[in-house]
Amino acid sequence: ALQHLDGTKLPYQRSEAAFMYLGAWRQAEMQQFVERMLAPLVETVRDTTRDAVRKSVEKELWPALFFCGGEKASAGFWQSAATVQGKMRAFHVPDLEACPAPASTDRFGKEFVVIYSPPGQQWAASTRSLKAGVSIAGSDVVNDDRALVKWMEINAWPGILELQFHSFPDFVNAARHGLIIAVRGPRGAGGEVTKMVERKLQEVGKPEPLDSRTDLYSYSSTNSSYFLAVIDGTLDGLTNFGVYPQKLPRVLIFEGGSSWVEDETQLRVEHLHTDLRNLPQLWRSSNSPFGYVTWALRQTLLSFQYYHETCIQLFGNEVGRFVMPIAGGGFGLFYAWQLMSLLATLARSLLQSDVPAVDKVDEKDTTSKKSD
């Protein structure tokens, strides 16, 4: 029987691989989930063509996993398939000519794994230029089960994805940092702005064309490379991350779901490739109490900077550069004085409330001594 890497039995029959539905309560996602659960955990595809294999997953909402070549899929592939079975389909394609990615055996070997995201999941400035996005693990990774499981985690979202409500949570919580650009409207909207967005994302992702309909995306073993995606910036909920419909396009970088980075002046679409170099120095936001404190400090500094530049424009550099420091210092001293006054009043109140009680105790002791 197949086993997990820790030695425990690996469920490879549907009756042994129960899985709870996790997703939006919408018919399309729930129907695909049911269909996946009724299909084999890893479906073997024989006597077919590459186009037929691609067509079989073209309407999927999630990328699909393919083990290409060999008589059977490896234990590492089965483990990954069992982990993501609720949302991703898994296939074994023994014939390399039918594999959805036309990969070279000289480069990847005679057994390799493909994560395939069909054109319907991808984003482009024009729908006519949509291509599938793939990641490929060669034989050196496939032959090491532990390495393959790890590889599939950090390569799960190849291409430039069009994020929707159903895919957003999984994307931002992925094992690799995710770079998202919020634009106005869905894919294919056209215009110079969306063309610029596509061009800048390709500069970061550096896709390698495998054929006229497929791009290969390669990711580093660290977070120096990003999963890439585009989202409609007018969708509800993005204001929680500092993205507003009035100020698009905007860049968002999620670091495992626990924190994210957005900066209107330091993380710009127009200079994306160069601005990413400054990412370690930028503010991190999160939903934790510390995150709210960080957000308040950042907003204060941004407000100070805005009014400081405004004063320089109004009064000139010689005078204007002193206005906000003096005003800020004055406000700081005023609020410090207010705080100190409040603390002093509170201290006096506490001390005065103790005096009558002490006097009453002393008076009672004196009376008691006289009666003795």
C-alpha cells in the first residue's frame, strides 16, 4: 500500500480519502467538488491527445496536477493529490505526448510533474492573448518524495492568475508570497493601463513560452519570487487592505496571509521591478493589535509628510520646512502637558481620598486610649 512520508498509510481509494468541503456556498464550486469526489483520486489518462487533456480541465476553477510519464505516479504525488483533492484534480498521463505541457525530456527527464492552470484561470489585458500557465518539476525532484511535496506547495499557482472570491483566500495564504495588482474591471478590459500592468507582471515573472498556448513559470526555492495575480479593484473587501476604487491600479503583496504590504508612493505599478527591491524596508500591515498600531503610526507619518510638502509649496523651502516641525512639536508639547496635568490631578485625588480615612483611624485610636 502507498504510504505517507512518515510511514502512515496513504488513502488512495475514494472510500479511504474522505474530505470536507471548504469553499464558497455557490453552485459552481460545490458541483466541481462533488464531481472531484466521485472521480478517482489520481485519474490515469491513456490513449488520448494533448489537446484532449487540456480540454478536460479547461473549465476547472483551480490548477490541475499531472504526473507525466512512468507506469505509475510516485508516493509524493499521491500525497499531494490527497492534500489538495477538495479543489484540485490530479492525473497520471503515461504518454508524454499527451502531457498538457510540451516539456523536453532532455531538460526535465522522462518523468516529470506539471501544475497546469488553464487559460480560463489566467489574466491578460486582452482575452485574445490568454495562455495557460504551468510549473514543471523534473526527474530530480520527482524521484525525491519529500522534495516533490514541498515543490508542489511552493509552485501551486503558476502564471498570472485572475483572482476571484473563491480563489482569493487560498492565494493569499499560499506557501509563497503573493503579488497582486488591483485594476479597474475584469480581464480583457483593454486600455493602456492594463497593458502596462501585464507588461510589468511579465517583467517580474519572466515567463518562458513552451508553445503558442502555454507559458512556463519558474519559481525559486525561497520567497525571492512571487505568485502573480490580478484582481478587480472595485470588488468588496479590498478596502480592508488599503486598496480603494478611486486609486487604481495598486500593488498588494501578501506574506502568507498574516501580513501584507501596500504603499501608494513606494510600491508602484509603474516602477514595480525596482520598487520590489525596497520591500524589506516598507511597512507591514496585519489584523493583529500590533498591526492596527502600526497602521495608526504610518497614517500619522503620511499625514505629516503630506502637510510638510504642502507648507513648502505654499511658503517656500526657507520658511515652509520649519512650519510642520514647529507645529508638530507644539502639538506634542501641548498633549504632553495635558497628559501630565491629568496624571497630577489623578494623583492628588487619590492622596486626598486617603487622608480622611487615616485621620478617622487616628481619632478612634486616641478615643480608645482615653477611655482606658
